[in-house]
Amino acid sequence: MSKFRIPTTPPTTNKTIRFPNDVVEAVEKAIRGKDCTFSAFVIAAVRAALDDLNEEQP
């Protein structure tokens, strides 16, 4: 069993971006009833997209 470690919050930067209304509605529908925030969903989606891009590069 691993030792418990108090999690740390990574440093963040506040950015203001605009989403099309249909994208906001789709994200909110996807996370409804789940323990997930809009920001957490967007961060996970951007990380997945960046991973995909990195895999495509030679």
C-alpha cells in the first residue's frame, strides 16, 4: 500500500476564451450529473488533443 500524500494544486493562469454556444451546451450535457467542472473537462480535452498532436509528429 502506498503512503498517502497531500495533493498539490499546480500553478494556473487565468485565460478568458470564447466558446460557441453549441460547444458550451455539449460540454455541460456531457458533464451533467458527474463530479466534473467545465474547466476540468476543457483541460482534459486540451491535454488529449496535445497528446494526439505530439504522437503525429515524427
